[in-house]
Amino acid sequence: MSIWWSLHLRRDAASVPLARRLLLGTMETAGVDPDVCYDLSVALSEACANAVEHGGGARGGCSEAYRVTAYLDGEKCRIEVADSGPGFTGGRTPRVDRSAHGDTYAEHGRGLYLIQELADHVHIGNKPGRSGAVVSFDKILKWRKDAPLMAV
């Protein structure tokens, strides 16, 4: 069983729960374990929030959209969030380090760390040859016993 979808969303805070609900609905309908659904939905929310906050065009220009793509393919779910902003500083992948987030109660700076903790494999970088950041991550799926669309 394979399911995939792609969304082109406005860089607006209201787009984050939309993407999250679509992912949750897809996984719940397919019969993915609720714990895996929750982990992936939180990771997706963090990636979308980063695109909304940081994904604007460089030098004052503003790209009004970002893209979310999700693939459920048998044993794995892969999610990619791509924006058209300036990308990561100097074209370098950011170092995500728990110790860099000293303030336990800070409201910013934990998104990429959370994604790495919740997913099995994470790639964070810039689009090749173009401006914009890409955050992609995947997780091995667990299925409910009564899963209607479970891989066979």
C-alpha cells in the first residue's frame, strides 16, 4: 500500500494545523499506530512552523508559499517540507544540538531538535542550486491490528 500527497501552502500560521490534520487523518484512516501518528504530526508541525517563520524570500522579498509532501509506503512514512526562503546560513546544514538550547522555557529554537528526536532519519539542508531550505524526515510505521490499509 502506498499513499502520497503534496500541499502548496501559504506561509501563514493557519496552514500548520491544516497540514497536521491531513497527515493525522491519512495515517489514522490507513491504520497507523496512534503513537507513530502523534510523533510524525508533531514533527510535521515543527517543520511547517519553521517554514512559516523563516521561509520568506531573501533581502526583503517574500515567497508566500511552502510545500509539504508526505509518502506512506508500506513500512515507512517520509515527509518533506520545502520553502523558498534564503535557506540555512552560508548554505550549511545547521548543527542541531540539545545543549545549544539552554533555556528550558524558551519558546523558539527547539523545532529541529524535536524533529530529530521524533523521527528515525532526518535530513536538513538547502535546496540544491536554488534558494530555500528543505527538512525531510522518515519514520518506520507500526500498524494497528485492525489496520484496513496495512502493508501485506
